[in-house]
Amino acid sequence: MNADALAWLLEPDEANPGVRYFALRNLLGRPEDDAEVVAARRDVMQSGPVPKILAAQHPDGYWEKPGPGYSTKYRGTTWQLVFLANLGADGSDARVRAACDYVLAHTQTANGGFGYARSGGERPPPPSSVIHCLNGNLLRALIVLGSLDDPRLQRSIDWQAKSITGEDAGLRYYATTPGPGFACGVNLGQPCGWGANKALRGLLAIPEARRSASVVRALEAGAAFLLSRDPAVADYPYTGRISSTWFRLGFPLSYTSDVLETTEVLVDLGYGADARLDHVFELILSKRDAGGRWPLENTLNGKMWADVETKGRPSKWVTLRALSVLRKAGRDERL
């Protein structure tokens, strides 16, 4: 692994302290109770984007307005939970726990999935508003932040798995998710590659020993779908064209995805050495600069409570993502 790039990620950084936290864990393999990891997690809660996001939180646990929390992009409640998990926030923090509880109480629909309804108030969103990208994003965030044992989250896991496999004859589909697989109404009823990435990342956050048989089958179905195309081309069914977003690496991601996230999913599914990923690893490596760093090509800056890095400049977060997946796949000898 490029020593200069690794040292860059490990240096103390008040603007992005989460990078050091994840680099210690993912690149150096340090355990969660390692003294440096503990200190790095503490820094995440004290500087950078996380305290800015938490400063905007209402005492009841939501952001901007009460209710399901999808709007506004990207300042509403559900987005903050996704960002907090991706930035390395401590799930034991009282404010983070309040946010998790709020989402579980206000964003979950009657069928167990999380809905994107934009309405305010105490009424839960309708089951027709459940969509794979949001449900997968929130599944992963809630698991990462410590809510796996909550029965409400278990219901969402069950919905996610069975909506992919189609094995539950009583499961009702709606215009947003019109059938099994990763079918999406926003994508003209076709299976959505973005939604697949998010749903699978959510299920992959479940420790392997705790995955139900339906979760395992859903992950297998997801792998088959993602590998049905060359991830470097990413010509998954789309609304008339291939989105250029696939090829612009960014952080943090929202409902959109990129080829690096597809690669992360497939590596976590055990396909790191598979020849079908050779092209996508070549694509990822082609984007690094002479110093072994990757630029920020896609950003939500100006839309979040706190900006993260500068578009077009070398990105610690994207470099962390790239080096982590290369290391996990055993392909970092090329760095």
C-alpha cells in the first residue's frame, strides 16, 4: 500500500477526524478497543462534520421538522442518520441514540420498511412509500449505530430480504417497489442498481452469524444481479441511459451510488478475487493520482449541514474507500 497515502489518512485532521478512525480499523486492522481507535472515535464527536450535524438536531431527535424525515434533501432526519453512520459517529452518544429511536418511531411503515413520505406530523408514512435505496441506507445506518437488536429493525430486515427474494406470498408490492428483486417505480419498474447497492449494504451490515436464511438468499440474489453486468460499465437497467454518477467517486453517498460502492458490496460478498471484477479494479486504480490519492468527483456540499472536503481535490474519504476495498479484496499489492 502506498505509504504516503496511508500516512496522509492516518494523520490527525480536525476537518475529517473520521478518516483516521476508519483507517486505523480498516487499513491497519486495529480493534475497536485499541487506545488510538478509541481516541480517534472521540475526535469524531468533537470536531469536523459530526458535531455540526448534531448541533442542528432538535431535542426530540429530529432535524428540520417532525415526521418521517426524508425532506428536505439533505437536511432532514433520515439523511442525518445515514451521514452520521458514514462519518463514524459514536452510536452510544445520547443524541445519536435519540436520532435512531426517532427514525424507528416515525419513518417505519406498517409493512416494516422505511418510507420516504415527505409529510410532517406523527403519522407514519404509507407502505407504498418504501423504496430500496432509503431502506437499505437506513438499515445499514441503524445497524452500524447499534440498533440491530431492536424488534422494529428486525421487521425492516425481514421486509428487505423477502422483497428481494419474493418468497413471501403475502408481501404486497406497490408502485415504488412493483415486484421482487430490486424493481423500482422511479426506474420505470426495472431493477435498480443504485437500490441494489444500498439494500445489499444494509443486509451485509448484519453479522454473518446472525443472518437468517432469507437474508442469505437475498444476498445471493443480489450478487447475481450485480454480476449480471460488468460493474466497470454499470449498464444496469436505467431510465433511458447510464447515469454518469456511476463513474464519479464521491463521499458521502445518498440514494445515488458509484462503481466503488458496487465493488465494496461484491468484495464483502466474497468476490474480491473474481475475474469479473478485474475491469472495475482497473477503473478504480486509473483514478488515483501520482501520490496514490483519489479525487472527490461527486459531492453534496452546499446541501448538508456541514460540507465535506472540496470537489476536484484529493479526497481523504474517497482514498479511504478505495484503499479499504483494495485491501479487503487482496489487490493492494498493486499500490
